[in-house]
Amino acid sequence: MKQTTSVPIEASKPMNEFSFVDSFVPVPGHLSFLNDLQARALETYRSLPFPDETTSGWHKVSLQGLSSQSYHLPATSIACEPERVGVELATKYAKQMLCCRQIVSQQGRRVNVPAIQGTGLSFGLSSDPAVAFPEKIIQKIGQIVPAVSDKFTAFGYAFASTSTVFYLAEDQVLKAPVFYQEIQQGNHLAVPSTTLIYLARNSSATLVRQRISDDPSHDQFSAGVLEVHLEEGAHLDLLDLNGVSSQSWDFQNQKVILEKDAVLNEFTLLHSPGFSKYRMQADLAGKGSQANITGLFLPAGKQRFYMDTHQNHLGENTVSDLQYRGVMDGESQSRWEGMIYVDPKALRADGYQANHNLILSRSAKVDAIPGLEILTDDVRCSHGVTVTNIDPEQQFYLTSRGIPGKEGVELIVSGFIQKALDRVSLDSLRQMIAEEFISRINKTML
Amino acid sequence: MSEQEDVLRGIEPQRYDFKDPEKYVFKSRKGLDAEVVGQISAHKEEPQWMRENRLKALQQFNAMPMPSWGVDLQGLDLDDLYYYVKPTDEIQNDWDEIPEAIKNTFNRLGIPEAEQKFLAGVGAQYESEMVYHNIQKQLENQGVIFLSIEEGLRQHPDLFKQYFGTVVPFTDNKFAALNTAVWSGGSFVYIPPFVKVELPLQAYFRLNTASIGQFERSIIIADEGSQVHYVEGCTAPQYSKNSFHSGVIEIIVKKGARVRYTTIQNWSTNVYNLVTQRAMVHEEGTMEWVDSNLGSKATMKYPACYLVGPHAHGEMLSMAFAGRGQDQDTGGKMLHLAEDTTSKITSKSISKDGGRSSFRGLVYVDKKAESAKAKVVCDALILDGKSRSDTYPHIENRAENVSIGHEASVSKVGEEQLFYLTSRGLSEEEATTMVISGFIEPLVKELPMEYAVEMNRLIQLQMEGAVG
Amino acid sequence: MIGLEIKDLHVQVEDVEILHGINLIVPAGEVHAIMGPNGTGKSTLAYTLMGHPKYQVTSGEVLLDGRSILALSPEARSHAGLFLAFQYPVAIPGVTVANFLRTAINAHRKAVDPNYHGIPIPEFRKIMLEKMKLLEMDQKMGGRYLNDGFSGGEKKRVEILQMAMLEPTMAVLDETDSGLDIDALRIVSEGINTLKSNRLGILVITHYQRMLNYLKPDIVHVMVDGKIVESGGPELALQLEEEGYRGVKA
């Protein structure tokens, strides 16, 4: 009669500390604020345990198999190559894209800066004395996502030694999208990273960030922070394409603060890492701010994706609309946990979250945990979740029109994915994602 | 339904809020230890295995931590409770044999009258013990067993032992362990194969003493192809000190059987209500929970269906009303453990005057549960800016061929709806009440007529004075 | 005077003035029509009369049977005898038409007599079925949820059913003809005609002549840009039907 229903928890061994931690000594840069930040983060990192089942936000996330002993850090040296680089992908889909690149390897970091004179955009590394960011911008680093969030967040601040910064000045409107590629080079590389995107009042930009491994067989570890601040009336279209290798472990913590009437359109594609822990938070702090958040995750094989999203309505008349779509194949595991929080002060908030999952394999595991915490009455909040497999009626209809089974499934899956792509506003970028990523993934999946 | 409203005119809050002078045959000292558990067992003259089982469960209870989630249990002092209060020496099947004061209590609650009118059987519990248990003769002749849980153990020891603790083992959670240690009262129900009990069986639970814990335990076994509807109602007078109710209900739905379990929980707002209710549903069986929580200070309750046989179906209708100082943490769990199983959870919650209602749900689809279908719909209404509504559904899927859908929304009563209704002459309060009764209508229409009327009436009472 | 008097009514919606001084008298026993192009403020007038909070009266006066109603809540206006048949009635899911009507009737009667105990069910059913028959409605309608999933025609019939049951003294019909096919238009119009009496004033808001063919208004008003620009006999409606609003002085 007795039924065992709880999923057995794997007995996990305590994680070993990364081998470079004890001997790590920060090299002070020219900005004392950042030196202090790094020193504190290093202390925080050393004091925090590795997260386990009981850590808030890490329920059911197992770190088993993460061989921390095998990774080494990049050197702290930086190089800047101020000439324009063409990123093949970007130039193929849009003319006049502003392309920039950062290569992280054992030798250090090398940055290519696009020709940005006259655009109002500043881009570079915070530790580079040649790039002068306004001081108030530099002081935002580490203030949006605090290092104490968890050990992997602290990792980014403690070991990165520099931050990548995008700053767009007041009233500047970037007509061309910025394509920023971050390449992780070398086997067993540990990549700490912190990135700040700051858009001043009424500025507007489209930014594509692609993170890739130099070789799909390389085992890399990356732990990073993405901080975004949108001042009053700023408008950011952000496409975040996570393409690190299937041998890699990837930890990312992102937060966006929106001031009055700011708008965020974010699209996140998560397809290649072997392990991904991704946290996204949008704080709709200013009256009338708005966040449209789209996620497309396509786990297959033995990939494990853990995503948690937070839509925090803190100001009046704020609007959030989140849609996460997943297609799961193989023995993959994925877990999405979403929360809409409405503060008592956030009158007339309008929040929505949806999570749709299409399962292609009987060995795939999927958990969906939407959530609402509503502390005022003058709101409209809802969520919807579906978990389905390929509808035989749809498939039958397609075969009756002469489309064979496998093609029919591909068609249905691409239709399912299209619903997420439809939310990318720029045609060229939508086309790029569809052709360069989705079609390839679709072929390997099916 | 509206025709019935006149009949039930007179259900006022004071109908529940009256106290009898305390009179009892035995009352354990405050607090809980092996001695108190031994006293309960001795009073019940039960077999050795049960006594040992209680003591094992007590150890488990002591070893387990308090839940770290859900409602605030700070105000629940487990050492400041009477765990066993025995009101009479014997259980009766004739109201006239029951001590006058207790009989009057149930008369005032309308139980004997209801029994005559529309119930197939009635059990009535006062403090820790069932004082009355009776079933229609013709059902008894068909082999239907409807006894107090103690009589069940005495008269049907083998059947009892076969099922006790199999659906809710005492290791399940801290309060299931507590209940197993100190259980007293509740019903033992067995419906023989293919017997359909048309009218509901009702159990009525009443707390009178302050600072009391009530720990009823019920087992319902619906044998192949049978059918039964069991209703529980709960009330208590208002005291300044907190009381505690922690029941465990185990239900076995055998092949093709159908069980409906309806709760109308209207405890006074000094009662902590932490309940474990679970059904094991076999092939082609159907289990329906209809759960309405209006009263109590804090409730944690998530009735569950373990769908263990192919084509088993689970259904959950949950309604919660959280008013001033109330925390209703309710929901439901559907575990799909066999192929072609289906389930549906419908939840409606209302928060007002600073009350907090939380929906917590779980849909788990096991690898074995091919072609499972599950649906969850939660709607919440918040009536003012001080109140709070939370929704925490969990969906865990391990199967390929499934269909799971979940929808939830939180809103306030629409201004356009209120304007429309007030333009027809309704006051704002009447209009709000009307929108709310429409909101919970999908649940109320599943209740037997008499309860539906009572429910609407209770909602109206809760709403009185709700609008400035 | 008995009936509706509107004096120099100015109304704003979200700080924009929509009605710029409406003057109108609808005495009891008369049928008046307001015609005018889209977006001219006709529905604004209807909502304002009923007291929708979105519509702010900045100046002017509205009297019902000589008594000012502008300070009254919508329900008090209803109790006073005012009725609005909505152009787009909202749905109240889960509440049956019958339950709603009974509650409304009781509210009206309680407004007169606070000790009123509620209309007995048989009496209520009798009246409801009678009125439904008048409007050629299916009895089952009483058990359906109010306006929930109703067709356009069903919604309008239920509006008039409410009017029949609440027995107002002043009824404002906001585009009750829209969304009705020819048969439904006839049934609804004839239903309204049976309610006509020397106690009841009716103000019909419409774009078209077709409903007026049945209701036979005594006076037709033309409203353009938030003002009544012309008033005349029934022939004015016919003229508008032929020539459109261009011929009307703006």
C-alpha cells in the first residue's frame, strides 16, 4: 500500500573549494572603489558555503559532478584593441551593427571596441584607465546585484578583477544594434564576470550579448553577474544568447532596475550549456515602467537548466509580461520557478507570467513553479502554465496534408518556438536567432 | 436554491458562539508526554499494538521540527493544551440518551433535525470523543459500517489494522505523527462492493473547552464499485486562548468506487487547524474533495489524491475565505502514479480586512503515468489594500505523454461590475456580496442543497460591514 | 415637474470636457430620442445620468421629478426611478439572471420600506415568467449567468427584462438597437412599448431610425460634439436618416 512519491535526493558530498582560491591575491587597479569592492567580495566568497538543497532559490539544484579542482583563472592582464571587429554573425544579419568582443583566456582579457565615437555610447573595462566612465556609473557596480546573493555571485566580483561596462548617455538613441560577443577560450577555464549596462534618461539601445566557448568540447566554468539600470524613460532591448559548451557549468545572476517609464524588452536563449543556473530579476521601481521578458530554453541530452525569475512590482502602474517556453528532449532536466511580487504601494500593477513546456522525450524531467505574492487589491495579476507533448491531432492533420511524421513534429516544435520568437521586436535579430540557433538545435534534437 | 434561504434564516454568528459549562468524565493534564498518551490508550481499552504505535508516533513527533513554511504557528503553544477531554462514558445512537447539555448543543446546531431530513447517518464529536453515531437501518442491513473510530477498532479489528496508517503513515509530517499519538474520535466507514449510499453521511465536530486539542482520525474504505458522500462540519465558540484541531483522514477508493468528502470548516478564529487528508485512488476510482475553509485563525490543509490505478480520477474544489487576523493556507495535491489518470483542482480564495489566503498546490506526474491529464485553476479576489493573496502551485512532470494546464489570476471586484449592480439599486455591500457569491458559485453548486444555502449565508455574514 | 430635466450640463472625462452644456427636458409619459454621430457624447450623457464615477459633472444640474440627483449614488438614482439599459452590459459570472433580478427587486423595495422581508419566490417567479414571455424569452434564461457568454441580442433582451421588472419612471436606452437582428428588434421594441405609460419617460439613444419606427418618439434631439444642436418632431429623425448629420447645423 505504501507509496513513495518524493523524488529521492541524491546524497551529495560537500563541494571542494576551487584550488586557486587560497592563493588568490587581487591586483589593485586605478579605481579604489573597485578595489574595495573586490576585497569585500573576496571575503564574502570565502565566508559563504556552496549552496545546497536548503539554500533559498537552490531547491533541487545539485552541484554533483562539478569538479572544482580542475579549473584555473584567467590572468589579470587586459588588452584593448581599439579597431573595429566584425562579428561574422552580426554582419550577416544587419548592416551597421556595432560589433564588439571580449576574449577571456588564461592569458587574460582582450577587448575589441567598436567605432562608437559620436554615438553617445561608452564601452570598455572598468579597470582600463583609457576609458573614462562617469564616476556615478562606476559606483553602480556591485550595487544592483549584491555579492552576498550567493557564493557564485560573489565569485564574479571576487575574481573578475574588472567589469565590462556599457553606458549610454542621456537622450542618446542608438539606431544600430550593438552586438557583443564574449568568448571563453581554453579548456578548464574558470570565467568570473561582471557586466553593467547603464542607460541614462530617455536613451535607447538594442544590445545582443552572446557568450560562447571557443571549442564545444571544452569544459569551462563561468559565474557571472549582469547588472542593468534603466533611468527614467530609457528603453533597452536586450538579447542574451547563452551558447557556452555542453561540457560547461554556467551560473548567471541578472537584475534590472527600471525607473519611471523605463522599458525593458528582454529575450534569453538558453540552449547549449551542460548545466545552467540562471536567475533573473526585474525591479519595476518607477511609476509606469514596463518589462517584457521572454525565455526560450531547449534542453536535450543530459543538460540541466534551473531558472528562476522575479517580477517585482514596486511602483504604481507598472506592467510586466513574462513568457518562458521550453522544449525538452533526451534525459534533460529543467526547472523554472517564477514569482510575481506586488508591493502594497504598487497600485494598478499589471503582472503576467506564462510558462509553456513541450516534452519530446519520456526521460525528460520538467518542473514548473509559478508564484504570486500580492499585497494590494488594485491589481491585475495572473499566470498560466502548460506541460504538453506533441498533439496527435495536430500531427494527424499535417500527415493528412502529406507532411511525414518527423517533419510534422519539426513543424509543430518550430511553431511552438515561434511564439517566443514573435516577441523579439527587431526583424533582423529574430531572423538571426531562428536561422543560426533554432534550426540547428531543432536538427540535433529530433 | 434561493427557495431554501428562508428555511435557514437564523444562521447567525452567535449560533456557533455559545459555550456550555465544562463538564467531563476525564481531562488529561496540560501538555503531552508518554504518560498522557498512555492515559488516552487506557481510556480506550485498546490493543497493545495500537498503544505501541501511539508511543512510536510520539517519538516521531518529538523528533520532527515544526514546518518552516506556511502559516505563522508562533501563537500555538503545544505545551499549553489539553490533549484529551472525555465528555461522556459512552457513545449513543439515540439523542435522548446523551447528556442534556451536549444534546442541547447539537440541537442548537440543528444536527438532529438535519439527520431526519437529509442525512443517511450522523456522527457527532464533542471535545475528544464521539458522543453520537447512528446510521439508517437499511444501510446497516446492506453491510455499510458507519461507526466511531474506536468502535471500528473494537468491532472490526482486522479490517481496521489492514488500513490504519497506510494512506497517511505517521512519518508523513509532524502533525500526522501527533495525531497518530493522541488520536481520539472520528469515523470508521466501510461501504461494501457496489453499494451506493445516496444521502450523505455527516460527522460534526464541536469544541467547547478552551485550550483544547482535538485529534480526530477517520478511515473511509469504499469497496469496489461503491459510492459514498461524507460531510464534515466544524464549529467552536470564541475564546481568548487558542485551541488546536489536527485531524487525519485516510480514504481508500477501490476499483470503480466513488467518494466525495466535503468539509465546511467554520472554526472560531482562535483555532489552529492543521489537517492531513489523503485518498488512495485505485483503478477507475474517483475521489472528490470539496473543501471550504471559512473559519479558524490559521489553517494548513492540502487534501491529496494518490492516483495509483489506471484511469483513476481526482478532483478538488477548494474555497478559502480569509478575514481579519486569518491565515488560510490551503490547496490540494494530485499525484499521478498510473497511466491515464486525470485530475482537476479548482481553487477560489477571497481575502479581506488584512486576511491572507495562500494557495499551495502540487501536480506530480510520475514516469509511469502515461497519458495523464491534469488541470489547475486558481482564482483569487482581494477586497482591500490591506489583504494579501499568494499562489504557489508546483508542477513536476516525469512523463512524456501528458497534458498539464495551470491558470491563476488575482483581481479585485471589478468597478464596472459594481457600477452595473449599483445602477440596479443594490448597495455597494450587496453588490460586492453578489459578485463574491458568483465567484464561488462553481464550488457552492457542488454542495448538497442544504449546505449550499448555509455556505451562501455564511459568506453573506462574512461580508457584512465589508464595504465602508 | 415630473420627469427628467437636464440644465446646462458640462461633463469631463479624465480632464477633457465631453458635454458642453446639455439642456433637455423629458416629461413623464413622453418618448424622446437623441441621435448623433459616433463619439459625440451620447453614451457619456447616459453614464453621467446613472452616476458612473468616471464622468465628472463640472457644472449644471440634473433633476428627476424635480429633485436633484447628481449627489446621489447610482443605487439611490435607481431607487429614485432612473434606469439605464447599457450598450455593453458586463458579465457577472456565476450569478444567475433570476437571482440577480430578485436581489435587485428586494433592494428597491427595501429602499422604500427598510423592514421589507423580500419578495416571496412564487410571486417573483410569476412576474419574471410573465415579463419573459412579453420579450419572447426562453425560461431557461433565468438560470443562466448574467450576461456571461450571452449573444448581443440576449444581452439587450435581458436589459429590457430588468427594465420591465424594476418599473422605472425614467428609462435611458443606450443603443439598445445595436446588435439586434430585425426580429429581435421588433420583439424588444414591442416589449418596451408595452411598458409605456403616462408615468414613464423614455430617452432613447440611437444612430438609426429603425427602432424609432416602433417607439414613435414625441421629440427627436440631435447631438453633435457634446451639444444638442437641434430638436424637433419625429420627422427630424427621418430627415437625418436621409441626409445624414451633415445637414444639421453644428
